[in-house]
Amino acid sequence: MFAVLQLLVLVDWLLLAVACFGAWRWGGQAERGGAALTLAVFAAFVLASLVQDGELARGVYLALDGVLALGLLLLAMRYVRRWLGVALLLQGVQFSLHAYDVTP
């Protein structure tokens, strides 16, 4: 079971890296900003996973989701692109799931 989860995490990292590389290489300024924002928040998530306290880690995850949502909102307001709206809606869903998980 844990080996499958580790494989899924590795596949997730690979897909994220490929998507960000493609956005950086072939995308415009909005895509590059989204890729840089995603990679920065993803790196912060990896660092936050090193926190031992479970309650603190969940709070940090919630804060990082909020930072990503705010960054996507700013990108969506500056560059009006359809994919940014979809990404913002999906990030809102992720933020609400983390907010539900943090509340007692």
C-alpha cells in the first residue's frame, strides 16, 4: 500500500515538473508566472512536510493554499485567461478541503 502511494507521489512530482517546464518553455508571461508560483508553493509544501507537529503542518498547508489562491487571483486579474479561471476555481476547492480538514 505504501509503495503505491510513494509511486503516486513520484508520478505527481513528475507531472508537475513536466507541466511547469512546458508552461515555462512554450507559454506566455501568464503561463510563466503561474509555473513559477506553482513551483515556489510546491517547494514550500515540501519544506512544510518536514514539520513534525501535525496541527502546525495542517495550518501551514492551509496558509500555503491561500498564498497559491491569492497568487492565481492576481494573475487572473492581470492576464485574463480561461485556464487561470479554471485553476483558480480548482484551487478554491482545494483550499476549502484543507480548511475543512483543519477545523475541529
